[in-house]
Amino acid sequence: MTGPINVRELAPGTSIVLVDGSRAEIVDNPGDGVWLFARYLSSPRDPTLIGQEGMIFAQDVAALGEPTTT
Amino acid sequence: MAMKGSRGYRSGLVDLQAGEISREIFVNEDIYAEEQERIFARAWLHVGHESQIPKPGDYFVSSMGEESVILCRDRASRIHVFLNSCRHRGMKVCRYDEGTAAVFTCPYHGWSFGTDGRLVGVPYFREAYHSRLDKEKWGLIEVAQLANYKGSIWATWDPAAPSFTEYLGGFTRYLDLQLDGWDGREAQAEVLCGVQKWLVPCNWKFPAENFSGDTYHNISHRSVDLAGIGPSGAGRRDMGERDVSRKLHVCIPDRGHQTILYVLPAERLPPPAYMNAPIVAEYFRHCEEEKRRRRGEEARLVGAPGEIFPNTALLSRQPRTMAGWHPRGPHQTECWRWYFVDRDAPGEVKQFLRDYYIRYSGPAGMTEQDDMENWNYAHAASRGTIARRHPYNYDQGSGTAVTDYEYQGLSVPGEVIDLTEVQSSEQPMRNFYRRWAEFMEAGDWSQLATWRGSERKAAE
Amino acid sequence: MSERDARIERLLLGQEIADFLYHEAELLDQRRYRDWLDLLAEDVRYWMPMRRNVKIGEDEREFTSAGTDINWFDEGKETLARRVKQIETGIHWAEEPRSRLSHLITNVQVRAAEPSVAAPQDVSVTCRFLIYRNRVETETDILVGKREDLLRRNGAGWLLARRKIILDQNVLLTKNLTFFI
């Protein structure tokens, strides 16, 4: 278990793991420290989310994932 | 409450027949509270200028009445004005003065709004709200109407208010002097970076009536005339054009807008100015020629202090500024001052004018400082029980305005007093407070648009 | 020069510069404005930017710029001298009756001395100010902030060549700035 992550500091391209086990890649960071724009790479809860972009709430970010290769 | 008498605002506290206005309207807390509802929630208010938000996502936090608003340009480049308050629990969604944003996010619970005002982010939307919150319904509160008039942005909270140009009536001509170029091209103004904001302990109507065209208070600026800050190194300003002009008070009846105006003689360019700075002098000489070529007789109008009802001051000549008098309680006003130049003016001209503006206007301005002293202590000395029993006198020049003024072939509509010989009048204040009383009495805009019947009749 | 001598040089310069700043404050508080003007270089720049609320990481936008933007002050000796003249008219109502002022100058730190501490010609110095203004009966303002000054050697003394005044306020909480900071 890592400490809280400051989402304000995360750059686009960073991979994140969400509390529900989903993985996503940051597309854009509004810099408000509360939200991230990210694209889902996987979602155990709802596989239809994969490939979709959405807003991720800071408290839903559990950890940083593996850097994605693009 | 003092104003609940049978005679009402217009004939009671604001008695234009007698030329008297009660001190109550400046210091009474109930009247102040009613002003917020009846004036600031219904009138068109100045918010800012599009040059302050040139790119998508740019914002400038402004003020409408007591309340903070966000002037911003959305991703599609559309300009909006929103109340700066989260729909969930009211926290300000923006506490920076200006900048660029992708979203406005509330720091309290995290609701987030797009630059178009739409609610886009709700923490635990699926879990806590069960995906049932209607996001379309809970966007930022947007003004009822917005107008971009030659780059200046105006807004009203009242959907029933007339269009901004109808609200201005015949005053568009004087707002044009503020926003058009010195060379007569349309909409050339840009705001110099940095809006001055400062608190003055007085009711907001003191500066508003002063900028309506107080031609009587020159004596209070005698010290700056003696110190000499004018563009050519003496006096308060370069006076050449004024010395050869007719000096007028122009009031737009029914609208509450009014201004001082100078009208140059026909066939005559303004006398030279800015003689200590050849580049600036040449620039203005060139602009005056171009304006005469483009605008013809209209180029004979020279602007001066004026006021758009209720709380926006104009000054279209140097120092070229607009001000907002934001109410902060009955006894305090937050003054905001924007400074303008023509965007195509040479750098040397912009810098020369900026230097002049700063030493003239604002809290460090050698002219405006004395105004604030007057407003401060006039207000303070009007609060007492005995003081409130005695109204102010607004009778100067009552009954002397004409409605068919013309000077060497140039017609000036409105209620006009030629001040060239009589020096001063208080017609602008009477016009301002007549409108103030109408706003305080009228139930809605169908009663406030008093001109509609007569203007229709005139058109027939 | 020994390390000890170098330290003594720095101490002496620091005290000399602080003495200059205290003397300047004394002249202002005693309303000796003409004497104060004599402490200003002919090419002095007196600059007080406005301060904006900006996001962390955007600090370069916090202050309005000298030379181009609107500021509280951005002027030279000629305009400063006209301000003195205006107060002296006795009819500058924002300063008549005159304010009672105390300039408290503290945290004086010499930042640089050129060409050397031992033979300085230009000295950069920073300090804090607390200005108490009281006027008429109960009107009171307290202004707190920082100054960044450049002093220039003038014979045995110093001249103020540049001053940046950083007030710790956004909306100016005092109705006017009729005094020198």
C-alpha cells in the first residue's frame, strides 16, 4: 500500500491503477488536483469501459501502474 | 423602514422637483439590501473585455454587484459569465484572478465544471448518487443574457431585460468613443494587463454620481493642477481641444446614462497635444486626421467622464479607463479600474499613456486620491441621526436642459445642458437618481422599459 | 584579506546599508520629503506591482510587469517630485490634514555588492516594511510587505537607484496610496 498520490503532478501517458482494479492511462491533466482525464485499459467491473475516456476522481487512484509504451 | 412612506422613492427620498435627495439612500442598510435585488439583479453590468480572455479556456474572475463571477471563453471559443459558486455547497470554484483552465473544480467536495459551465465531474457519481443525478440541471449558474459590445462584455441576471443596445439607448455613441480606435476604426481597444482593485469606505453611489459628470468638483483637484502631471508636463491634462470646444452635459432620459462631452467646432482639428513626446504627438495628430476622414462630423465628439447605469464609469479620453463600483455593503465600495489603449498603437505610445494613466488614476493616482477622500468623509458624515434628516442639494441647473441641442450642424440628442458659459450643472446626477428611483420602484422590466411606448410612437 | 576581515567588511557594509534605510524611513516619517528626494538617484525607478492570485507553478504571472503593465506605482524621480509638490500645496485633501506615518524597516539583508564588499559601488538589499498610517481621527491602515532596493554609491553616502515594493495584498485594502513606501 502506497501513500496518497498527488494527481496534480501526473503527466499524460502515465498509467494508473484504480481502487476497483481498473487500469487507465492519463490522456490529459487539468491540474486541479482532483480529476484526471484518462482512457481505460482494463476494468474488472465493466469491460465495456475499455478504450473509453472518462474523468477519474483523485481518491479513486490507488497506485501508479507500469509505464505504457506508445 | 425610512422609504416605506406614502410618497415612495421618486417623490420622497429622491425628490427631483425640489432638487433634493435624502442621505438615507446612501447609508440605510435596508435600502442597500433592496438595491441588490432591484438594481444589481436586473440591470446590465460590465464584466470585462474580450482582450482579457483571448484564447479558449482563458478566464478572468470579475464581479457583478456583490458577487464573484467568472468571465471565460470555452473550448469552442464562446464567451460565458458564470456565478463563481459551486452548485453543490457554494464554495468558489475559482479563487485565482485570471488564467487558463480546462475545468473549474470545487475544492470542497470535488464537483467539476467545464468552461462551458456544464457539470462534468461528480465524485462517486455511480456509487453515492446511483448515477441518477441530472448533471444537465446542475451546471454553473449562468447569466440570463450576455452581450459582447465591441469587445466589452456585459451581462444581466434578468431574462426579461431588454437587449444591451436597447438598454444603452442613445448612449451607444459615447460607449463607442471608449471602445473604437482614436483613428475612427471600430472596436480597437485593448485592456492593458492589470486591473486595479481597491476598497473605499463609501457607498457605491458616490463614485457613480461623481463619474456621471460632476463638473463642480474641479476645486478638489486643484493640488494636482498645481503639481502638474499632464502629458505635456503641466496641469492635469492637455486642455487644447477642450479650450476650443463646447462643453456639454448629455443625459439619456429613461436610461440613466449620462456623460460630459466636448464638441469641437466644425472644420477644425483638435489643437496639438503631447508636445513633450514627438512620437505620441505625431501619432495622435495622424489618428485625428484619420478619424475626421472616416467619421466625418462624428469625429468632433470628444469624450469625458460618464456613467452607464448603474455602476460602470467611462473615460474615453486620457486617461482612457473604465471603472466598476462594486457594492460591498452600504458603507464600502470595491473599485475596479481597467485601462485601455488602441491595440495597434506603437509601443512608445502605449508606454507613454500607461505612465500617465497610473499617475492620474487609481489609488496611487494623484487625481483620484482626492476623490476618494471626499467620498470617504462625505459618506461617514452622512450616517448620523441628525445628518440623515437633511437631504443633499441636487438643484444646480434644474429646468435648463434642452432636447434639441445642435452645435454647428452636429446634433446631440438627449437632455443637454451647454456648460461652456454656465460652467456646471447637476443634470447628470438628477438623471442617474431618476433612473435609480425607477429601478427601486418598478416591479419588473415591463415597467422599467419606460421608453418603449414613446419610441414606438416616434417611429410611426 | 583574512576570513575574519572579510566578515568584518560584510558586517560594516550591512550596518551602513541598514543605517541608510533607517535614515530614509526617518525622513519620510518626519515629512522631510525634499530631503528624501535628495536620496533618490536622478534615474531612480520606483515600482510597486500589483499581485495576482496565480496557480502554483505560475509564479512569473504573480506580479504585474514594470514598463508595460498597470502597476500601483511605476515611475521615476520627476513624478515622485510632483507627488511631494502636491503634498506641499496644502490643498491635497487626501493628505491634508496630513497622515501620521511610521515606517518600520526590518529583516535588512545585503544580497550583493558590486564590484566587491570592500569597495562597493552598487548594493542590492532586501528588507521588510510595516507601515502604520493613521489620519484624521480614527482612520488607520497597516501595510506590510517586502522591498528590493538597489543602492548606488554617492561619495561617502548612497542613493536609491531602484526600488521594487511588494505589498502582501491583492485587493488594496487602503483607499489610496498618498505616501511613499
